[in-house]
Amino acid sequence: MKARFHLPDFTENFNVNYLFIDMMEKLPKYFYDNIEIASVYGVFPPAIWNGGRFRRGRCTPDFIKQVINAFNSKGIPLRFSFTNVMLKEEHLKDEFCNNLMKMTDNGLNEVIVASPLLEDYIRNTYPNFKVTSSTCKRITDPEKLSEELDKDYHIVVLDYDLNNKFDILEKLDHKEKCELLVNSYCRPNCKFRSEHYRIIGARQIAYNNHLNADKNNSDRNFDFFEHKEFSEFFESPSLDCECASNTIFDIKKYPTHISPDAIFDKYMPMGFNQFKLEGRNIEMINLIEQYLYYLTKPETRDEARYRFYVQLANRGLIKFQF
């Protein structure tokens, strides 16, 4: 059994992910032997179905095709984070999102869902996609989680607050379907987490409505607070989150953090082999350090770091100043 890692963001992190996966293939001596990349998750903006992390901007058709081909040609699925919990019936026919589904409907690519409305639509309209149940659902009750695992999901991403609840984890059936978020940047037992997802979903809808109202609209003239239909979120204390500035060193202190040693020595012997790395909104250096920490052997990590930064520098993706 291999540890299957799901990497964050095939758009903004495209170059980092592609180069890192390429290095895994060409220089396997740096990496753990029993690992593989199971998917790269994220969205092509502007996708109104997107959730979990707000995404703005516009991807060109050529870039979308490039990304699809780059990862699918390696046998790696794109896994769409279609986890907007605020969707309504009117959003199901979104032209951009439906075009993405048609472009990637090849039996390899996948979707992550949180909204029952969108899930039913995707299952009926695009049955070739494997469906993952999102951590955005915040299922922490053991009985409800067991019910979720019994459903027809390819994978169920567990709420990270269960990461160290071994009395619950050990009793779960279908451990092969459980995906553990190993490096959560959110504090344990965050009381605002569900509200965050609602805010992000509302903001994504407002942003897409702004773009769809006028094709010449851009990021520069978008103001979330102008959209009065979402005024209930304006004064939320959860909008100011200190966890946004966390680094790899900060999150290691959380009891919900799962180290590489714990993955191989504790969780995999229990039957878990799906592991999600968070990082759709963190800076490049922090993201790379996460990859090195989880995927490279400790004794080769420094050399792997050097080789990877040289690759980025040679491609003009990172600059060193002295």
C-alpha cells in the first residue's frame, strides 16, 4: 500500500506542482519509496462552484488545456474543488463550470462536493467523474461519518478535528476511502470554520456575478462589500483570521497536525492511505517546504531543496537577491 497524496492548486501552483512531480519521476532517490501523487485539486477561475478558498481572475482556454494535458498525460487526475456551500438552483447551469466538466470528462478527472444540490446535478449530468465528499461538510459525529462512508463516494475527506481522535478513527469502516488533511492551517476546533465556508461561497458568487454582468469587468473594480445580498457576512469576526499567516512551523504545534513519521508508522498500518496537503493560498516558499517535509527523505531533503530551487530559478519562477 502506498501513501497517496493530493496536492493543492493546479492553477496558481501549476508550475511548482508540475516541476515537483517531474522531479519525483526523474530523481526518485530523493523521495520516499512508497508514495504517489493521487491528484492535484483546485479550480480554473472564475468558477462559481468553487468553495473552500476564494478564487479570482480568469484562466484562458489555452492555459486550461495546457494544465489538463500536463497532469492527465502523467495519469494524474485534476480534482475540482466544487465545494461552494451557498449554491442555488440557478447556479447549476453556469456556462463556465459546465464547459470545464465537458472538457475534462475523460474518466480520469474528479470532483469534490459539499452541496447536495450540486452533487446530484454532477452525478446525473457527468456520471464519469469520481465524487469526493468534502471536509467543508464538517462531519465530526462518528455515526454521521460512518453513514457518509457507506455512501457512493470515491473518497470522504475527514474533518481535521478527527485527526487525533484515534478512538473514532480505529472503528471506522472503509478506511481506504478516508482522506486525512495532514497539515491544516486552521486552529483545532475553530468555531468560525463553517462560517468561513459560507463567506467564501457568498463571495465567490458575488465575484462571478460581477464578472458575468459585464465581460469587461475585472478584479480591480470588484468590491465584495457592494453586494448587499451578502451583508450578513460583513461584520463577521471570522473575517479576521490569524491563522492566515501560519507557516509550516506554526502548524506543527497543533495536535491535529500529522507528521510524515505518523503517516508511515501509525496511520497507514491502521489502513489509511489518502492524505491531503493544504496550500491553495499560501506563499510559494511555504508550499515547497510542505512538499519537502512530506514527500522527501530526511537524509536527501537539503539536496532536493537545492535542486528544486535551481529549477525554479532557471525558469525565472523565483529570484535570489544578494
